Amino acid sequence: MNTSRRSLLKGGIIASMATGFAAMPAIASAAEETKFPQHTYDLVIAGLGIGGIVTAIRAAENGLKPVVLEKMGSAAGNTVYSAGFMLGVNTKMQQEKGLKTGDTTEKFYEDMMKVSQGRGDPALTRLVAENADDTLNWLHDYVGVKYGVGAKLVWPMLQRAHLTIGEEKPGGKQLMSYLLKKAKELNIPIIYNAKAVELLDNPKNGTVTGVKVKTAKGFEEYIGKLGVVMATGGYSANKMMLTMMAGVPAANMPVRGSNTVTGESILLTAPYFPRVVNVDQYHCGPIHGPTGANPLNIVNTGIAVSKETKRYTNEGHTYVEMSRDTAAKTKDNWGYMIVDEDTHNLPMLKNDWFSYASKKAPVYKADTIEGLAKEAGLNPEELKKIVDEYNTALKEGKLDQLTPPNTHKNPRPILKAPFYAVPFQGGMTATFGGPLINTKGQVLDTEGKPIKGLYAVGNAAGGLFYDNYVGGAQLTSASVIGRAIADHMKALMQ
Ligand SMILES: Cc1cc2nc3c(=O)[nH]c(=O)nc-3n(C[C@H](O)[C@H](O)[C@H](O)COP(=O)(O)OP(=O)(O)OC[C@H]3O[C@@H](n4cnc5c(N)ncnc54)[C@H](O)[C@@H]3O)c2cc1C
């Protein structure tokens, strides 16, 4: 296939998307016909996260020949940073443990719709809820993923969570190891250091036919007879896209996961005019940016103050909302959780203190509130006033009358020395927007019709998530949709 004047024009559209400036026709005028090494497979998958590798494994099981292109030297996306929670309501693993969860597919569907504020695509959400069990059973039986079940780990505490277990930490890294082992067994080619830089198409009808990649040796072309699957993750590490689409506070968040998910599924598909949805939506959580220490549970205790020693958020809100507030309402996106010794000793905070200690993140400590403020660089008089007001309101049952209100269900007093101040920031976990897909994983155009040959999965696709997600639903949905794409392609062959 040749690089043509047309593809350079396409490059202009991508560049204009990436820079926010008008398209650059000057580039097109320099067009020259160039031949690149070409490789042909049944399907080409760009991106080695859970979405990409599950699509590849299922395709190979279905008798197809997939290839996976990864821009880094190893799987480097959010999957390997994730905790590894997945969701099922009545899987073999749950049955074998004799769990009576009382959970149902319908409850799962309703929870996902509730958390997306009714804005998740109903058909996609139903697909995920109805196929989660089969997918987890397949991951366990066919791929060899090991899950721990039984603990009431993630909301809504229905024992729905399946935590990937094994030697490697975090669970997502272990999950990827199981998947890579299976891919190797199936001889699935994975081409590392191959960055997808352009989509190729049939110039006669616009069907997407392949991917142009940039390698250390130069450009190469990968042709997919059945199409191309964008599995390049979201844009949580692309500050410019975040600024333009999700706003400055989101862009100022340190990333909690991968630095390599930079929005190619939106940029490279732009010339085909996909319907791109929910690009202002993302998940965030607390992090100590400079070290990566994680105060996930600490933020659900005590009070939060800004560098200016002001309360700025409702500490009864979820860690997602508190992280968003920290990024939007504090100077430079920094908050400090203030807790006392009794809270410090809660068993549920053990991992968080370990995270701060092992990553050498600062935790300030003093025997008085004024002393603590001095240690942390806060205003001593202000902090004492805030803590006193808080303790009094707590005693009188008037926390909801504070400004801002504190609606915590189990608020804890800050009375027993020593006292602690834990610095943290709102951190970017994953973005939710992208080209809208249907239940076969086909990317839809602005008129709602499938763009022939173009698929997307995982955080590279849009439609499922809005505002927040049911913990575990992202890895689960990437797997469900990856399988749906591979099964659809198998049907195309018949
Ligand atoms: C700290 C943290 C904890 C999480 N915990 C959970 C959890 O427990 N459960 C859950 O459901 N979700 C969790 N998530 C979210 C989950 O990790 C993601 O939704 C999921 O991993 C996304 O998978 P993916 O396949 O879409 O992409 P990714 O895993 O992000 O992979 C995308 C891959 O594509 C590659 N790539 C990018 N651009 C190109 C290109 N141009 N060419 C070739 N390759 C490219 C990247 O290098 C990367 O390897 C968590 C996320 C974080 C950050």
C-alpha cells in the first residue's frame, strides 16, 4: 500500500486535532508515493492492554490470525497499574466457594446505570452485565487467570468482586501476565515498539483496512483483512487533550496509572468522523503525586484542608469527588488529611501508611494541632480553629451545618495525640470518553452507522462510563467487548 496525498491530508486532520489548530494542507502538497514493508493478518489490534490482548486471544481461539501492535517495549497501559478487580454475579468461582450473594445480572446492570447517572449506553451496559459471568469463567478456564472471591471488596459489597491473584502486584500486572502466557501458547504475534500513527483504508469505499506503524527501523504497514481494533487506552496521560476536553483541573492531576495512554483512538480515528462521546468524563482518586503513595482510605477519615488552611470539600463524599474537589478548589491541587492517633491505628488504614512509608512520602506528625500545622507548613491558628469547630460540631451532631458541610456517616473525632497531616492530590485514573461503539465493538460514525473495518475496545472506546464506574467494571467490560469483537469477526468469516 502506498502513502498517498490522501493519507497526508488525513495526517493534517490528525495534527489539527492534536494541536487544536486548523488543518495543515501544506503537508499534503509535499506528498510522495512511498512503499513500506507490509504484513497481512486477519485483524490488527493497536494496543496491548486487557482490551487488546483479550480480543487477540479470543480471535485466535476462533481460528483467526490476529496481530497486536504495542508502542512501548512491554504492556505499559493502565491494565498493569490496575488493582485487578473484575466483576461477576454468579461465576464458577463464586459457585465453587458456595457463595450466596443474592446478586443478579439485573442488579449489576442497574448499579452500572446508577453510577453512570443513567448516561451509560443501555445496550452496551446490558452486554457487559449479561456477559460478565461467561467472560470471567472463560478467563479462568481458558486463559488460566486465578481469582480470589468471597470478600466484600468493592461497592456495592455484594461479593461481586473477583480479585486477580498470584505472585505479581498489583493484580492488574498479574492479570496481564496470565494473558501474555496464553497469547504465547497460542503463538499470537505481539510487535513491540510499533506505534500506530495512522489508519489505512480502501480509497474506493473508506473501509478501514490497516494501521501504519512507526518502528525504530521506519514505517511499516499492518493490514487486517477483517479490520482494525483500536485498543490504545484513553487519554489520561495527554495533558493537552485533557485541558481541551476535561478542563484545567483534570489536566493538572498527576496520573495514577500509565504515562503511555495518550488518546490515539480519538486522534487516529478522527478522519473517519466517529461519534466521540463523554470526553469530559474521567475517574480520579487520591495520590501523592511526587512519589505515587496512595491514601485511598485515609481520605475517608478526618478532615481535609488546603495549603491555605481552609476546609474545601465534604469529607463524607466519595474519594472520587474529594479528589475532583482537591484538583478544582485548592491551590496547585494539594490537600492535607488531618487525623488523630485513634484514626491512625485503624486496621483499614494499614496499607495506606505502608504506601506512604515505602514510597518515602511525607506524613507530618506532632503532639499538638498547632505543632502539626507548623510541621506541615499550614497556619497554626487556623488549623486549631478548624479542628475545634469540627470536634464541637461532631459532638453536637451538627457536622452538616459546617461550611462546606461534612456528611460522613461515621465521622471520627480529632482528639487524641499525636496528630497527623497527610498531603495528597487529586490524581487522574482513567478517561471515559472516546469513539462510541455498538455491541459488536464497531465504531459508529456521526450518523450512528458502523464505520466499516473500525473497532474499539477498553478505554479507547466511549459509551459505557460516565461520572464514575462500579469498581471492577472497566477491566470486565474491556474483556466482554474484546470477546464480542472477536466473535463478530468469526461470524464475518462464515
Ligand atoms: C491505579 C488504577 C487502578 C485501577 N484498578 C482497576 C480495577 O481494579 N478494576 C477495573 O475494572 N479497572 C481498574 N482500573 C482501570 C483499568 O485499568 C483500565 O480501564 C483498563 O486497564 C484499560 O485497559 P485498555 O485495554 O483499554 O488499555 P490500557 O491497559 O491502558 O493499554 C493500552 C495500551 O496501548 C498502548 N498504546 C497507546 N497508544 C498506542 C499506539 N499509538 N500504538 C500502539 N500502542 C499504543 C499503550 O502503551 C498501552 O500498552 C484502574 C486504573 C488505574 C490507573
